[in-house]
Amino acid sequence: MKPKRPEIHLRSLGRVVGVLFRTFPVQLSLVALCTLISALVGIVPPVFTERISAIILRGLDEGWAAVYPSFVRLLIPVLCLYLLGIAANAAQAQIMARVTQGFLHTLRTRMFDRMQELPLRYFDTHNHGDIMSYYTNDVDTLRQLVSQTLPHLVLSALTVVFLLCAMAYFSIPLMLVVLLGVVAMIHVTRTVGGRSASSFIQQQRSLGAVEGFVEELIQGQKVVKVFCHEQATEADFDRLNDSLQQDVERANRFGNIFGPIIMNIGNILYVLMAFAGGALITSRGKIPNLSVQNLITTGSLAAALTIPVVTSYLNMVKQFTANVNQVSQQINSVAMAMAGAERILDLLDQEPETDEGDVTLVNCHETADGIAECPEHTGQWAWKVPDADGRVSYVPLRGDVRFKDVDFAYVPEKPVLHDITLYAKPGQKLAFVGATGAGKTTITNLINRFYDISDGAITYDGIDVRRIAKASLRHSLGIVLQDVNLFTGTVMDNIRYGRLDATDDDCIRAAKLANAHDFITRLPEGYATVLTGNGASLSQGQRQLISIARAAVADPPVMILDEATSSIDTRTELLVQQGMDALMEGRTVFVIAHRLSTVRNSNAIMVLDHGRIIERGDHDDLLRQKGVYYGLYTGAFEME
């Protein structure tokens, strides 16, 4: 069964190009003027050929001296027109260089801005390497379209139109012969060109799949080698690479034969033109030549065809064919741009993360009249809650988080959490334990609204979290994840990422709190040491300590620790635990841990199994129950 040919969507390309015209209307108007001048100059050679041929034939009879003034009068305007054409081409090239880079800058900015607005679900369900391909391959197809293809297409199209007008001026019968060739070229364009275009679109998609696979494998190369998965990985890559090769081969096969077919149709048209022109000349007027030129010069539409007209026509046919061939060569680029535009619009058309919250987090301080909002950071926060009448009240941010009968499913037909009810009073530490996939991390994702619940309610200081603006909600939470992400920059920059207005002293205090200060000062440049490659020069434990310091500098009232110490050795864990205890003091803390030793001092421990809370209580209570937690703690059960 043959694979379905991808559909070609000109609307996608039109929308992206519409951005170009709306962004640079003045510059593109100047480009259009320059292109018009270039196209007009482009038809000078055939018109010049007819005039110069007529002068030469007259010179054979009357002598050079008789035709010299006419020759000079013709040559000077032609030279001026060519100089004008050179200036127009130079101006067009300069303007288009600026327009192209400005357009790509605008497009990448829109893509990145939209990406920041997308929900976490999008990144969980899309290959990261394929997303990167939007910014590289797909944007590059539009660069080629704007900088090369569109100018060539417009110039060639205008030149073809002007040539047809010139042909009608010199000989309408010969122009009809040319139109027969145009019909043949259109037919070839629809058949061969359409297949070529769809093949190039599929090539672009296959290229994105290969790049996504390679990016994923580069990140997981250590895992590949640990599990000796090299051969299986090579087989998977070969499958994708073979598919890409086939798509590229098919695209280039159609693309490479398209141009020669058009060119040979032009050659056949040239022969037919020579034959038809010779027939009209030798008929000596018995087969009249109809032309606008005859009507202007003699007052009659019909007259005998002359040799200068045929000579000029042959040049016009060559030029006409060359411009049609130029258009045909751009079809592949247009097809790739359509594929790139469609993929880019797939990103731009994604629904942004909705945020209907009207409750915001503000800095505040205590006054005699109660809570007052203030612009500077004071270390105290309050929820600014508007009511239906527009009045505003302030609720102190205490960190009281409660779940009531919460259900959730990533996919509607596959529920993940069932009837989750729990509460965390301000300053309490809640721990979640259970097998992988039991729903521990999902609960924390619901607290910060990376996903919204299916049923039930979650309240934060008595306020439904769906009323709280997501930026404010997440600003009130500090999160330390198992998978650490460090960004290119200094150690100080990475710690300050938790609160951008934090001073160096604030960052150093946070590092000391997380017990990261000692190892940071031993780095080559201390806090000024530049980290690259996600902190590849640091150990996993050191990276995790920086991540904890980053959460500490934010000084949030609620902390979420998702396997925060899982990548740290036992000795380092003791240091980290001391810092974590200081960090957690006075805060509401949610802890996810496989190491049960890290949750012993929790106020409450929730044991989850398949999205349900099956046991709850503190460490001593659960041991007395001698249930699942007791089995996990004593080693009677495996965590999985």
C-alpha cells in the first residue's frame, strides 16, 4: 500500500507570508517597485533586437553613415535602462536582506512567546527535538522563501507577463503558438510539480523526526551505553534515516526532472516558433501577421511578417522559457516552505494555557488597620481577593493546602487519581510514598496547576486554586525536582533564578542553607564559575544542591520536594537534610520520597496505590498499623 501523499496547504504559507507583508509594508513596496523596474528592463533585449535588426537591414541598403544616428539614439536609452536595472537589483537585494532577517526575528519571537504560553501538557506530548526543528529547519525554509524564492517568482512572473504583452505587440499569431506551449507547461507543473511539492513536504516532516530522535539519543547516550542498546538504537535510527532517504530521493527525483521537462518544452516551442515565423515570412503577406505594432505604424492590424520581428520573437521565446523554468525551479522551495509554515503554525496555533484567576499574590506588611499592600519585597505575602462588587480584601498567605474528593486523569478514559482528600496546615510536612506511577508527582502537579483536576476541589488558604492567577500561585511555591535543570550561566545566576531580584548576599545565604556553599567556594571561580551543558562539570549531588539553594532563595511559604535527595549519596544527604530541615521550618512542605528515612519526621504520611490513598498517619501510627507502610519500612515489601 502506497503511503498517503501529504496535503499541500497554501493557506498555511499565505498566513505566514501575511505576517511578512504586515510587518514590512513600506520596505516591500520599495521592493515591488524595484522588481517592476527589473522586469521592464528584462524585456529590453528582445525589443532592442527587433529595432537593431531593422536598422542593420536598412544599413545594408543605405550604408553605415545613414543609420549611425539611429543606432546611437537607440543605444543610449538602452544603456540608461540597464544602469537603472542594475541600481534596482542592488536596492532590492539590500532591502530584502534586512526584511528577511527582520521577518525571521519576528517569527522566532512569536514562536518563542507562544511556547512560553503553552501548558506543560504540550511539552509532555511532543518530542523536544522536533520542537527544536521548528526553530532551525522550518524557519530556514522560510528564510529561503523570503530571501530568494519570492523575489525570483515575482520577477519571473512579471517578466512573463511583460513578454506576453511584447509578443502581442509584435505578432498575435506567434503569441498563440507560445500559449500552446504555456498550456503544456501548466499541465506538467500540475502533475510533476505537484508530486514534487508533496514529496518535499514529506521530506521536511521526516527530517524533523530524525532530528528529534538524534536529540533524544544525545541526551540519553549514557543510558544507551549502560544498557548496551547501541545496536537497537542503530536499527531505530536506520529505520528513520532510510525513510528520510526515500523521501529526499523521491523529492529530488521529481524535482530534478521537472526543470529539464520545462526546458525541453521551451526548446520544442523555439523550433515551432522558427517554423511558424519562417512560414509567415515566406508567404509574403498571404498569411497576414496580426499585431499591435502594425496597427500603430500603418493603421491596419494585418501586415507581412518581417525578419526582425521573428528574430526578436525567437529571443523572447528563449527568455520566456528561461523565466518559466525559473518559476518551476522555485516550486520545490515553495513546497518546503509550505511544510515549514504548516509546522510553525502548528506551534503558533496551539491553545495557550488558560488562566481565569483573578486572585493575585502581593507583597504586604502589617499595619494598625490590618494588612496593607506594598511594592517592595518584604518577605510577607497576601492574596489580593476581589469580590463581585469590585471591593478588595487581603488574605494572609499561610500555606494551608487542602484537597477534597479530587479526581484526575491525563486522558479522560484513564483516571490517575481517585477521591483524594487531604489537608496540609501551615507549617506541616506531608509525605507521599508508594510505587512508581501511584500518583505522587501528579498530586504536586495539581497543586501548582500544571494540570487541572477533573472533579473535586483544591483550596489554598481557603481560596479555590482555580481562582488564583497561575503566575501568583506558582510564585508562592518552591519546587525541587529529581531531574535538575541548570542553565548556561554562573552558579550565582542559577541560584538567583529562584528570585531575580535577590542580591548576592541572599543567594549566598540560600547556598549556605542548602549546604552548597562549601563546594561552590572550591570551584575554580567560586560563585562566578560558568556552568554549561546543564552543569555537566558538576556531580549529580552538587547539581541538586544548587537546585535546592535556588528554591531556598525564593523563600516561598510552600515547598514541594520531588525526590529531592534521591541523587545524593548518604553522606551528602545528611548535609542536605540539615539544610532542608532549616528550609522547611515554618513552611508547608510536600515531600515525595522513595527513601523512607527522609519522611520519618513528617506530620503525615500518605501511602498511595494506583491513585488512591490507602494509608495515612505519622510514622509511628503507620508502623503500629503494620500495613503497607510497615512492610515498606521493614523491607517486607518492595516499593514497586
